[in-house]
Amino acid sequence: MNVHILQHVAFEGIGSMEPWLRKRAANITSTRFFEAWTLPEVGHLDLVIAMGGPMSVNDEVELPWLVAEKEFVRAAIEQGVPVLGICLGAQLIASALGACVYAGRQREIGWFDIEAVPQAGGVFTFPPSTPVFHWHGETFDLPAGAVHLARSAACVHQAFQIGTNVIGLQFHLETTPESADAIISHCRDELVADTFVQSEDALRAVPLVAYERINALMGDVLDYLVRS
């Protein structure tokens, strides 16, 4: 299995997805946009994972590689390659397919419940309600043809699916205690008290079992995409 990672900042890696991929003897390559941005041909790929980052998908003037990245994501989707977008990655999928990305009503940082949006079937199904890790200030409209999978009190569009090979997650299921520490350390200036912004102390008090639960759900999402 050939897997390509789109990584936007050094401190946001693939977290719990790495052992999942290693267990399946995946050949993992990556484009680290903060260093260089050579992108592979999509034809030989079995999975593309677009990670998060503090920038906006609308920053194409300041970050011209966003244009090439969106073209790459769109090409992968059109060629039927499974694509997973996480946080910024989900917004990239939406933008690449012509949907708008914009500031949300409020930032959502911390552990808050998502609720599954009931669907007729044939799509990935989230638990009715489950706490997950969030760190975002922007949101997006659903791309054409997308199925709405999950919402939260702070953000309506938390997850979507297109066909059987594309899933976008506004939240982070790959987060481990180590990756949570990394994003807190680099982005703690964003922890300004608000309705859906938890304190650093609250974030660091989360028990290991919470990470194990979301990491298991991350595995289910990956299983679904690869199986499909």
C-alpha cells in the first residue's frame, strides 16, 4: 500500500495513524510543505492523507503551494484514490472541490462531543455521540455531492464523505498525548477563554483512555477507506 502524507507544519504529524500504517507494511511518503513541495503522481497511490495546520486554505497569495496542493487533492479524488482530510485537510478537500472555507462562528479547541448525522446507509457511521479532539477556527460549506456525517454544538460541518473513497474530518482522531503536547506547545496563544476553548490545564488533564478511544475510531475510518 502506497500512502502519501500532505504535512503543513512540523508539529502536526500523523499520530496514531503511523502504527496503523506500519502494521500494514505501508510505503509512506510525504510532502512537507514547510520544507519543499514536490508532489508525486497520484496514479500509483493507494491513500492520500492531508493533515492539519494553522494556515487557511484561502492563503494562496502568501502560500502559493496551496494551489498545487488543491490540484493534487482534486486529481486524487477524480482518479478514485482514497483521500482522508483532517482539519485543514478537510477544508482543503472542500476548497479543492469548489466549496467555501471561512471563519467559524467561534473557535473550537479542546475535547467536545460530535454527534452523528443519521443517513440512509452506505457511508461511514460515527457513534451517536462521542468526545473528540478539536483545534480549529475555520469551517466550510459541504462540497457538491458530499454526505454530512457529523456535527457539534460549535460547528455544523464536522465530517463528510464523498462516494466511498473520500472522508473529511474537521476534528482530530489521530491525536496522541505526544501530538497534543506538540500542538499545545506551538499554539498555546490560541487558548483564549471562550465557550468552546478549553484551558491548557484542562487539555493536559485528559486521561489516556480518551486518546485510545479516538485512535480506535481513527483506525475504523482508515479501515473503511482502504476497504472501500
